[in-house]
Amino acid sequence: MTRLIALVAGALWALAAHAGPREDALAAYGKFFEYFRTDNQDQLVTVFSPDVQFIGTISPELVTDPIGVRDYFVRALSSERGEVRAKLFGMTATQISEDVVLVTAHWQSERTKDGTMTTNGPSRNTAVMQKRDGRWLIVQFHNSWKPK
């Protein structure tokens, strides 16, 4: 058992040692989906930069600060939503520089309430991730429904 733990730890260390800006930005971007499922908008906005450019699926206008992003998610998600899952279909990333990575994803949200599941999406999402003060943050975000 100890040997297995050592092998797993070694494999994880090797992955971390080879992680670069692209992988680090993708991990930070993944936090958006993790926090999306929690229904905690205060935690969700921590992945966005103070000067974010944000267009959510139902945004009528460009949002340019974390308070506006929080307000968007309060309006869009605060209801008796039941169990929520964010299902990713695919994600790609292009490293622009050591501190900037462009992420594109296809996903949908699935909500189960009172035994009934509803699906929103599929959606398409683009995000520009920028490393600031050692943290990867979303500086630009756009989400829209995928045309049929």
C-alpha cells in the first residue's frame, strides 16, 4: 500500500513539475465550474479580475466589475435550483504568453429538483485568463447558447 501511495504521489509530482501556464490557467478556469455548482456567488466571483469584461448568457450589457458579476449570478442562479451539475463537453486552451491563456469550452448545466432534471445549454464559453500577483484570474468572459 505504501508503495502504491508513493507511486501515485510521484506521478502527481511529475504532472505538477510539467505543468505550465496553460495547465495552471485551465485549473483556475475549472474553479469557475466548481463554484458555479455551489450557489455561492461570493466564492464564484473570486475567479474574476477587478476589471473583468463579462457577458453572461442572459447579460443585456457588458459587466465590468466583480460586483456586477456577482449581481448577474444572483439574478441568474438564485432560485430553488435543486442539485446542479456543470457538464463539460470539451475544453481547449491556447497559451498567448507566460501570463495570458485563452480558454474555450462547450458545456451545459443540469438541474435536478423534485426528481425532475432540466438542462440549460449546450453553451459555448470563452475566457481570457491572466496571471496577476501569482493568481490566474478571468479577465474576459463570454457565454452564449450554442445555435442548433
